[in-house]
Amino acid sequence: MKTNDNAFGVEKAEDSSGFLLWQVTTLWQREIRAILAPLDLTHAQFVLLANLLWLSQHQESVTQIDISQHSKVDPMTTSTVLRTLQTKGLIVRREHATDTRAKAVALTEAGQQLTKQAVAVVEQFDLAFFSKLGNGIKAFNRQLHQLIMPDTTT
């Protein structure tokens, strides 16, 4: 049933940035889940492992808060996922050397190997998925970064 009562601020659904972002994210995540399944990793597990590997290569000690802030995953979810990764033997959590309230997180040898393997397949998929953007990929990434960064003008 078609109605003239338009509740939307756009003429076509394709004019909605949020709707387009939702569609792209859904397609991308579906494929990510499929390529991570053989590695027995969920997308959230991969994201936190990859962030831990990245941060470990750039700083001396990594905490749960570091991982949460860097990945933009809320602290409670980060804690829950890290607990699962610890149970799987992919990470260890220890008392932080200087902050008694914090937990230092590190990859185990198995965790490091699996994370590197997962990063390789995800990066390969990303190259193929985003190749449609051609030379516009750097501009696209800059625009995404603008959306991620907090607005400091207010």
C-alpha cells in the first residue's frame, strides 16, 4: 500500500547515509564472519586480538582499557570477549606492573600465530571488498576517520 504521508527526510532510501552505511556494514560483516569461522573466531574476538597485536607492536604494555579505547568496543564487552580469549588460551591477563587497578594483556604464542593468520585473511578480503573504490580508498578512509574522531569544536 503506497501512501503520500512521507515520514522520511529523503526522497529515496539510497539518499540516507545511515541506511547506506548499514547496508555496507552488513555485507562486509557477513563476509568477515564467514572467513573467520574456520579459524574459530568471532568478529569481536578478531577485532580485539588484532588491536592487541597492533598495540603490542607500538607500546611496552597493553591494558584492557587501551584495547577498549583503541577498538572503540565498550569496556564491558571488551572484558567479556577477553575472558573468552583467555579461556581459549589466546591471551593472558596479568597484574599491571605500575597500575594495580589495571590488567596487562598479552597474546600467547598460539594467540599471536592465530591473530597474524586472521589479519592476513581479513586484509586480503578488505582489499577485494574495497577495491571498487579504486583510487578513492584514501579519501574514503579519511572521511571514515572524520566520523570516528570526536568533534572538538563544541
